[in-house]
Amino acid sequence: MFCRECGSEIRKNVKFCPKCEVTPLSGTKHCQACGATTKSKQNLCKKCGAQLIKKEAVSKEDAPKAAKLASLFMPVVGLVLFFVWHKKKPQLADSVCNWSILGLIGGMILYAIGLASGVFGSLFGF
Ligand SMILES: [Zn+2]
Ligand SMILES: [Zn+2]
């Protein structure tokens, strides 16, 4: 068969194309049966008539919404989840980590606004 990404001839059922290193069937540029160039939305190969196979590359795992929201409002939760997940589910851990950082930044901004309004309040006697 041929790599759908780069069109080079490859062994059947290989996980990654040795030439371009992507999942061979995740590409859309070549026919997997004859290697002819194809367009991304094309379903049949114009040259050999083969049904073009489109397989998604390994999909990215994402953390559940509840976990993200919890990390956003309580960065400590994100930290705990990060340590629970970082070995088994690194992608989930990364995601909650980002959300808790966002939560931390948001918290700091709120704190700064509070501080500033407090300072201005005492300066101008609000
Ligand atoms: Zn390739
Ligand atoms: Zn073809």
C-alpha cells in the first residue's frame, strides 16, 4: 500500500510511515492503493477507483469538563489531578494543569483589582 500523506510505498498495517512518520491513513494527499495524488475531500481514487480510506490519527484525550472547571476555580484541585494523572494520562494532566494556571492568573488579577480598588478607595475616600 501507499502512505496517504507522502505517497511512498509502505508495508501494510504499519503504524507510522517510515518516510514522513505520520499515521499512513491519516493523510489525504495520496491514494492508499496506487499512490496517485488525491484531494482532501475526495472519496474515490480517480486513477484506480479505490475507496479512499481515511483514518483519524490517534485522537487526543481530554479531561472531563468538571475537572477543568474545578481546576479553574480551585487551582489546588488541578494540582492534585495533575499528580494523579501525570503518569497514566499525561494529556489529561496537561489539560488540567493549563486550567489551574488560568485559574491562578484569574485569581491574581481579581486580587490585584481588589487591592487597587482598596488603595484608590482609601486615597480618594470612596
Ligand atoms: Zn508517508
Ligand atoms: Zn488509486
